[in-house]
Amino acid sequence: MTTSASTSGLQIKTNRRWLADAVEVVSSMRFAISLLTLIAIASVIGTVLKQNEPMPNYVNQFGPFWFEVFSRLGLYSVYSAWWFLLIMAFLVLSTSLCIVRNAPKMVKDMRSWRENVREQSLRNFHHKSEWTSAASRAALTQELANRLAADGYKVKLVEKDSANLIAAKRGAGNKWGYIFAHSAIVIICVGGLLDSDLPIRFQKWVYGKTSFSSNGIIAEIPAQHRLGTGNPTFRGNTLIPEGASSNTAIIQQQSGVLIQELPITIRLNKFIVEHYSTGMPKLFASEVEVRDNETGKSFPATIKVNEPLLYKGLAVYQSSFDDGGSKLKLAGYPMAGAQGKPFSMEGEVGGATPLGNGAGDEYTVEWSGFRAFNVENMAQSGQDVRAVDANKTFNEKFTAGLDKQLGSGAKNAKNKDLKNVGPSVQYKLRDKTGQAREYHNYMQPVDVDGAYVFLTGMRDAPSEPFRYLRIPADDDDTVADWMRLRAALANPALREKAAQRYAQRSMAAGRDDADALRGQLQQSALKGLSIFAGNGQEAGYLAVSKFLEKVPSAEQEKAADIFMKILNGTMWELWQAAREADGLKPIAVDEKHARFLQLATNALSDSFFYGAPVYLQLKEFNEVKASVFQVTRSPGKNVVYLGCLLLTLGVFAMFYIRERRLWVWLKTDDNGQSHALMAMSTQRKTLDFDKEFDELKVRLAQQ
């Protein structure tokens, strides 16, 4: 890291050869460049791989084997890994030794006039010029010195053996660029180390602090999991519901969390969120009251995005927002069996409620989230929970037709149709073995492909996207009719009644064999409904496709067409029979209700893969907002700012300040005239330098 091409390091005189070699390597340019390369590679890894995520996310993403390998390498928190900090420390040491080795020589060179040149050495320069003048040597010396000074050169006059030497220099501050740039690397690295988790690791090593990995109330967490207010640097988060206060922050660790005590108490009076007409948020702000725990003084403040609260070395940022424990009231609809009566249920976000009511006594609902506003791209509203695999066998036309009927919520991934679709609730349904699926249900029906449907999403793991079941809304904008149809499909008596009605309606009287044909059609309709309802393993369109695969391939298309016509007609009669059983009037035969039945049949097929004993529909809510603040103490921030300033100055000096050295040797020739020999040099020879030399030699030689 010098101005020369040498990559050697600092040479010290010692009898210990290994020490001399170590110092030479550590202080060499090649070692520093290698360290910078390693830091660049580590930074790429830290950019590509999400840092400080929950460990289960990495297990799901990479699998147990590679998860363990990457964990041992510290790739999940690269910037606080021991090897990254060690590289940073060696870079500081190497660059510091570079500065120690080269800075004195650079400063000395900047101060030097290099006046020990001789006439012959000046004649060996590439850029040189000679001329004579009738003026006396003393007068010419002074005249040339004045001209150079006017051009911005610093000038020194030296008496040489019966000759005068003008030594001039310009842009010597270029050397400061190297010193500033290298010093900036040291300062930035030191600032980074100051803001790293080294102080926290030190407290773990010396004071026995450990991460807390269990569940519990923050106030009751033992002292060995807490960091005092004197902790010099940290970065943590605190979630505060409206009307509540907090004087601690949570610092995430790989093996759990640490509780950071704060010198202030923050009380959230009100969380403000404003939206655009599309429902997209445009402002997050928190009105808080801050109390100094030492003095007891309080003051109000408003914390906004990009407008943090700064107080006594602390910075409190508006990080995000969350639910603070909203109260929910829901209706539960059984998703299995012939019973479809809803039941009431209540919950609180952050808590858990036994499912109960005979619909799933072995399940517990863990309420994980509530959002009053949901801005969705309705052109990409998610995938359906579907049974049919278009790559499967049987008949491509039949499966393609079903796929078109069922359709994905993302008809065109490039379209964007942002809408606020209203409140939604998110929860996990955990069984007695500890296994859980996550669900995301919207409160209001959503317009998808021209029909209003209730979206309920399901996923098996947090790393997966939600797949949405689309339950069509009935004439009253509820799920009641669909739930009634679902329960009727599971009722053998109603299936038989629907098949009988379909056969009677389809086969007109008057033929001699009408009764026999009607009986055969009834049996076919009943069998079709039974196949669709399922045999305990397969149901819906998947069961239909399995059944049709048994038909000879030449007849599959015709059989599929007949089967679907009978199924659709029987489903209509099943719907009417279900409404009749509940004392409701028949549904009018029109295009609207035909569309509803088609969507309902698709949703019934998908519902067999829903994986939950109940569908929970949000009915009422009392929202409690919470604000998430990031609280930091970063003493290295100002140090890094200083380093950035020096780096800017250094780069500017190196690239935009050119050092030029100029000498003029003046002597009196045999004719009594003054003879001038000018030579000029620079570190970087460019076209601009050639042009400057040509202009300068003309200007100096003017009489």
C-alpha cells in the first residue's frame, strides 16, 4: 500500500527470523489485498443469504446437513462471526503497519524540494527544454520564479556552483490522498468493530451472560440473560402496544435472545398509520412519552420512519408495526362430516385457544396475527388448494379443462391490481402431537375473476407461500350455502335423495322402459356423488380422475363428459335438497346460481386438501395496535462517518490532484547570456501533462 510498485512489508531488525517474516507479511500490500478480498466475499455471502433469521427457516431451506455446515461456518450472521471480526482486526493491523511504514516517507517527500539535482541529470528527463536570454542570470531567475508562482507552483531558489536552481512543485498534497485513504480503512474498520457484538461477547465470556431460549415474561427473566444500561453498543427491538410502556429491548441471538436494559422508558400513546386510496400505507408514526429513568423527567416525542428519536446516545427508530393483542370473535364451521352448524369462538392475538365444541377437541388455535388492512395484488391472489395435477396421467384434455375451471388466483403474474381487501386473521392449528399448519383467512369476500369468494389460505411451513381455497359467497354474502352443500355431500341419505330427484327430472315418463332407465340413471348419479364425496382416501376431482382412468383410453373423453354432466346436475339437486332440509325456499335456476354451483363444486374438491377440521371466519374484532421500535447505541457511527469523510478526501486527492515537479537550471554561457535548462516530471504521465508542459515551456521562454 505504497506509492511504489513494491508489495513488500515492513522490515525490522531482529534475531528472531519468524518475527521479522510475520511482520513483513502482515504489513505487506499483498496481505492487505487478500484480506479485502475475503471481506468482499463474506459481504457477498451476507447479502445473498438472509442474516439473523430464525434457525428453523434455515433448516427448512437447506436441510439438516447443510444447515449444520453453514451454522458452523457462521454464515447465518456473517458480520458478527468470529472469523469475520478476526479478518477485520488483521486488516486494521496490516493497514496500520502500512501507514507506519509509508506515511513518514510520504510526508518527507512532500516537504522535500529535491534540490540536489545536477545539470546532467536534468538533461536525462523526457520532458525538458532549453533557451537563452539576454537578461542577467539574477534577473531571469527572479522573473522565472515569479511566473511559476503565478501558475500556482511553490518555488525555492538554490545557489549552485556558479549557477542558480529553481526548484518548484505543485500538487504535493496528492500524497495526503494515500494517507487519508489508508487511514480511512483503519478508522472505518475500528468503527465497525466498535458497533459489532464484541462487547456482548465480552460480557458472555467474562460475566457469564447467556441467551434466553424459553418462554416467559420479560420482567421475570433472570439476570444472567440481561445486559445492563452500561452496555456500550447494541441493536435491539422492542414491541409496545398502545397504552403500554417498555424499558427493555430484545437482542436476537442464534441460540435465543438477550434482554437489554434501557436508560429510558418508552410509552406508546398512539400509533398512527395513514393510507393512500388504494389502501397502501403512506405514513407510520408513533406518539410516545419518554421518561429518563435516572432523572425521572419525561417529554413527548413523535417517532416516524426516517425520523428517529435521539437521546443520550440512543437512537429509537420506527421499525415496523404489529398487533398488540387484538380481541377477535369468530364463527367456526366444521369441514368434515354431515354436521354443518357453526359455533362461536373468541381469541386474542398472541394467545392460544382450544378448538373444542366437538369439531376438533384435539386441536389448539394459536392466534399469530391480525391485520385490519390488506393491500393485495388481485392479479396474483395466490394459489388454490387443489387436487388435480395437470402432469398426471388419465386424459390431458380432461385435466386441462379442470385446471382451467379451478384456475389459480394468479391468472397473469405480470398484471397488478392493488386493492384493500379488508381485515384478515392468521393463526396456527396445532394438533396433540405438536404438528401445526398455518392459516390466513380474510373476513370479507373478495372479487376474484368476476365472482365474490372468501379466501382462506393454508401452508405447511413458514417458508412456503399460502395456497388459497376460494369459497364462493352466497346471495347473503356468507359461506352458509357452501357449508350447507358441503355437509349435504357428506350425508348418504341426502346424496341418495339428490340422485333420485336428478333421475326423475332427467328421464321423462311415457316410455315403457322409463322406470328401468330412471333406476340406472339414479344409480349412476349416486355413484358419481359418492366418488366425488370420497372413499376415505381420495375425493373430489382427484377421485373422479382416478375412476375415469379405468375406462378404455378411446372412450375416456366421452365418459368424462357424461360423468361431469351427471355430477353437475346431481350437485344442483343436492343443493336444493340441503336447503329444503333447513326449511329454505328453492334456488332459482339462472346463470348466477349456476356460476355459484360451479365455484362451490370446485371449492368442495379443493377442500379435501384443506387439512383442518374447521373453517374459522372472522366476525368482529377490537384492534389493538403495537409499534415495533429498533433501539440502538452505536458509538462507532461517528467514527465511521469520519472514516468516510477521510476516504472521500483521499480518493479525491489521489484522482484529482496531480503532483508535478519542475526544475530550472540557470547559468551564464560563454557569450555572457543567461542559459536556462528546464525539466519537469510527474507520477502519472498523461496527455494533459504533455499539454501543460508544452504551454509552460513557451510561457517561461518568453522574453
